[in-house]
Amino acid sequence: MNSFIVRSFAAVVTAGAAATALSMPAGAAARPAHRTMPVIYDQSSAGYVSSGWRFRFVAATLKVPAPQNIKGDNGPAGVSLSDGTHPAALLIQTGGGTGSITYDNGFGHGTVPLAPRAGNILRVSVYRDQAGDRDVFAVTNTSTGRTWTAPVATPAGIVYRQASETASLDNATAGAPLNPVRLWSFRSVQVTSYSGIRGTVTGPWLTSELIDTLDGTSGGQWELFPRAPWGNSDQNFTVWRPESPH
């Protein structure tokens, strides 16, 4: 599973608020202008994290990308809800195929019995069923019309306080391309609070930008980053590999 997802989100607000500016280390590749939001630095993942509220639903539409020529750049992407201890995550692997979609919430896990091809459009979601004490994972391959849903029971009282849409890779094996490369495209992101308030990538709750750097710090070489959200109420964004340092 995405290594950022399985860690506690307790430091999201403080770590992000401390990063009020991004400095470019010597030799680093060109980067997009910083947005006015907290920033979290990680060593495997990039995307956006919602926090500060209680969340019951997160969803996004993703196009399964073809495998990259550099094997280490073929990491997964997906959506998750987390209480800092028990994340509920649904992930898609680059390239698609049998076994390319997995789910896990710490109480149950498995492989989704769909085999999307590169280029297929998938709608993925995680729903917290408060009354039923369960998480419901769902995937629809809109290119084929096939749908899969699985409820996974959890202990009572779990409350998810973070929702995320992220992509990840293994920094140790990833190879920087000569030019920036878009790896994943998140469309029609939806996030819903426990009380039924609906939003997108940027709120109305606190949103933090997640950036993958080589050493997990603000001064590290960028490995994976999200572009600024765009579209209707900031429902869409893309995740990129930066060009190799010059």
C-alpha cells in the first residue's frame, strides 16, 4: 500500500503550515509556482490531503496510464480515508491488467476482480458506512460498464478525519526523465463529510499539498508533485514526474 497512507496524519496541519515557501535546491528541475496552502513533504507520494473534518466519502475518476519506460516510475494511485491508524485505501496500478486494483482498510484486503486496460477510465471510491460499521470499496470501469463493490467490516467507532487522492512511486528505483512527465490524472474528485457537506480537492475543509522529495524534506530534490487543481470547483488535478536535474 501507499506508504504515506499507512502513516499517521497527525502532523498534517503543523507540517504543512510550517512550509510557507518552497526553496529550490541547487541543480533541481524547474517547478510550478507554489499555491497558497499548507505543504507536506513525503518520500513516496504526491497529491492532495483533506483534513480537519470528519469524512465519510472520497471518489475520483482516473485513466489507467500505460507503463512508463522507466520501470521505477510505474507506481499506483488512488483514494483513501484515514483515522491516522486504520486507512481505507483503494489503489490502481499503472498499466492495468489482472490484479492491478487492490483495497485494504487494515481489517480486510484483497484484489478487485476487474482487469482494466491502459486507457480505460475508472471511477473509484471509498465510503464509510457509519451505521453498518463498515467501509465500502467501489470501482466502475466506465469504458466497459463493469462495476465491483465490496463492504469490509470494521470495529465500531472508527472516524475518518482525512481524505486523500494520491499517486506514489519508489524513490529508490525511480529514474528521472529528461522532460516532465504526467503520470496520473485525477478528475471529478468528490469528498463528503460525515454531516453530508460535499466538496472537492480544495475544501471547504483544510487542504494540504503533498509533494514527494528524495529525502522527504522541503529542500530535497522533487520526485513527484501535483499540479494546481482546476475545473469546476477544483475537481481535477494531475501528478507529474519532474525532469532530471541539470
